[in-house]
Amino acid sequence: MNLAIRSKLSIMMFLQFFIWGSWNVTMGTYLLNIGFDGISVGASYSTMNWGAIFAPVIVGMLADRFFPAQKVMAILHLMGAVLLYWISTISEPTAFFWSLFAYALCYMPTLALANSVSFNQMDDPGKQFPGIRVMGTLGWIAVGLIIGVFVPTLTGSSIEATNLPLRIGSVSSLVMGLYCFALPDTPPSTVGRKPSVAELLGLETISLMKDRSFAVFIIGSLLISIPLTFYYNFANAFLNESGMENAAGKMTMGQMSEVIFLVLIPFFFVRLGVKKMLLIGMAAWVLRYVMFAFGNNDTLVFMLYVGIILHGVCFDFFFVTGQIYVDKFAPAHIRSSAQGFIHVATYGVGMVIGSWASGAIVDSYVVAGNLHDWSTIWLIPAGMAFMVMLGFMFFFREPNSVPAGQTETTTMGDSYDTPH
């Protein structure tokens, strides 16, 4: 892969996550500010999880069979630009939900398409992809600093509770859509063959659940994704309500730690193994929520920062390690399906449930106006994550070796495509 191609792919990945990070972090704060209740906020966030469920079908119908991946990406991002701007004008919960759902159907397939465009240009994805993918995390950090630090510094006021982040996402989506036409050609991969819905959703992987530990891993991953949504959906609103200035910018410390731990994953993987790393990831989520429950923006503000910085351990030790485990466990002929299945189970089904549950729980602890009893709220997902961690500890068995007929090599690439 030459420098010109690498540069194009790096810019693509930077913009891909710049778009998502522009509005996702602060949307909960904005929606609560314009009068949405917690259930409506959770429902709005769940649209991206529904998009994750349907994305494989959309990719399979279009990019895998009929059109070059980069052109499908271009059209989807251009449609997304129009939808995001339209969404920024909506203040009614039902209309907001369905409009954001339409946007999710445009955006979520582009995650897999960006990976496909990347892999199609690589000689050794295992070595080359992480360096490209990390640009996505840097894009997320960059837009967080723009929204949380640079704009408030220039204007003297925060924009986190406004619709401007959505409009920044709209403009960046327009730029990305036009840029996609300049990406390397990635022709359809299954021309002449119609993949089944089971293949697209990775349902072939269900047969692997005959292995008890793999079944425990899948169920545990789905269940742990439920409390995880509390952070993704409401952390920014909590930090703003606690009085933290430039919360969106400070939350990028989580992505900074993610970059560091991503580099360290191979070191820990060899020394700790799958089970210990997954348990550490789950324990980090418990600790993060405890930090949020008992921290404040005064003498205990360090606890809020610890909760943010733990993101690298929370995300990399659980999600990335889990993807490596799936890649090692699944037979080569269904490895991609297996990655798709765990993606649907976690970012799809698990977080759909979590988005609705987190919204209902946040609504249950409104104390006055738009204020909430955050200490109690954060202890609930902490307890949920702790129970899942205990179940995983007792029922998951460390794999002694890679199953017969499978290889020892793995990449981090196929479905490492979600925030963060």
C-alpha cells in the first residue's frame, strides 16, 4: 500500500468518525435541554443500534452485489448530510426518532463499507489496518475538542446544549460524501451470488454456541451492552449538569486513553489471556460508574476524570479483546459472519435494550426540573455490570488453545468500528 492510498484511507477514516462524534456525544444534553424526557432520549440513541442490526442487510444488498463500495458510501453520506440538517430543526420526540432512524440506516452501513474499502487496498490488513483505524479515533477526539473547547473559547459560550453539533455533523457528512468519490475503487465482492439474510446477520454463528464458553461469551456480551449505554447516552448530560465546563472536550480524554490501550492490547493479550482481559474490561465499567456515582465537580472531581479516562480499558479490553476471541474461535469460512453476529448482539440488540432501559431509569430519578439524582442512576448500571461480570467469571472457561482447523493469526479490523 503506497503513501497516497494510505493518506486517502486515513482521511476517510478520520472523517467517518468525525461525523459520528460531532453529534453523538452531546445529543442527550441537547434533547434534555429542549424538553425531551429520558425515555425519548434513550429511544433516540437506540436508532443507531437499530441501524447496526439492519446495516449488514443494506451492505449485502448494495455494495456486496451491485455497486462499488466507495460509491455506496458517497450516496449514503450525502443523504445523511440532508437528514442531519433536517433533524437539527426537529423538536418533537416522535418525528426526531424516525428521522434519526432514517439517518442511522444511512450512516451505520458506512462503517463496514469504510473497512471494506480499506481492506481492499491492503497487502497485510493485520499490520496495516490498526494504523488506519486509529485515525477514526483521532477524528472523534478532534471534533470533541472543537465542540467542547475551541468553539466555546472563540464564542464565549457552550454549544453542547444546542443543535449546532448536529449541523456540524451535517456539513462534515457532506464533505465526506463528496470525498468518497475520490476513494480507490472497491468493486462488489459477491457479484452473481445472492447472500441469505442468515449470512448477512451472521446467524450461521449460532451453531458455535454449542460450545458453552462461546455461548457464555455471546450472552455475556449482549447483557453487558445494556448497562454500557448509560455512559454513551447520558454521560455528557451528567457532566454538564454537574457543572463541568467544556464537558465534550474533556470526554475526549477517554478516546485518548483508547488509543494508548489499543496499542497495548497485544502485550496484555499474550500475558493475561482472553478471560482475564474480558473480566478487566467488565470491572472497568463497574469502576467507571462507581466513580461517577460518588464523584462531584468540586473536591472529588478527580473521580469524574478517572471515570472518563477508564474508557480505554472499558472499550479495548472488552470489545477489541472480544473480537479477537471470536476471530480465533470461529472457523475460517464463517469468521466474517461471526464478527457480524457479535456486532448485532452488542451494538444492536444489547444496546437497543439498554437505550430504552437507561432512558426509563433516568426519568425515574428526576428530582427537580431538569435535574437528576445521578448518584443513584449510576449505581444501577454499576450493579448490572457487576452481576454480568460475576456470571462471566464463573461460567466462562479460558480457551486452552485455538480449536482444531483454525489459525493462530488474527486482525483487529473487521468490526472494530464503533465508539467509543
